[in-house]
Amino acid sequence: MPIYAYKCESCGHAKDVLQKISDAPLTDCPACGAPKFSKQLSAPGFQLKGSGWYATDFKGGGGVTGAPAAATAGAAEPAAATAAAAADTTVGCGASCACH
């Protein structure tokens, strides 16, 4: 159940109330009794950050496994193959040309 922040426009009394979404909003102030008790706009209690939070948080056994597999495959390459790839100066067209 969400927690709603209420504030009275008449006396300034503020209160957080635990309510169901389907419950009717409160209207009468519990402090002064005036019918000016209304919901306030407040920040949410959670944040969604980064890319793919759903793929890294709370995943079960059948989650996304592409990134860890790719990282371990790169570590399994022999050092000679890595050095040869780094020394290769050819570009996408297959030749050392001035167009790239």
C-alpha cells in the first residue's frame, strides 16, 4: 500500500497516511476539522537508474547471461592471439588505406 502525504490548507497540519489506491482521499483535517485536507505531490520512494536494471537486479536462474559469457570468452584467448590482433593496423575494408 502506498503512503500519501496530506496537508491542511487551513491550519498547515501535515500527515503521512497509509492507504489503498482504491481508497477515497481524505478531506477533513484531523487537527482542526476543516475540509481542506488534501494530498501533496511528493517524490517516489524508488529510482530507476542506468541501463538494464531489470537484467542485473533480482534476476533468477534464467536471467540474461550474454555479458558475463562474453567477458569470460575474451579472457580465455591466448596472449599471442591478442598481441597479433593489436598489431593489425588494417581497417574494415581489409587494407591499410587513407580512406579510413
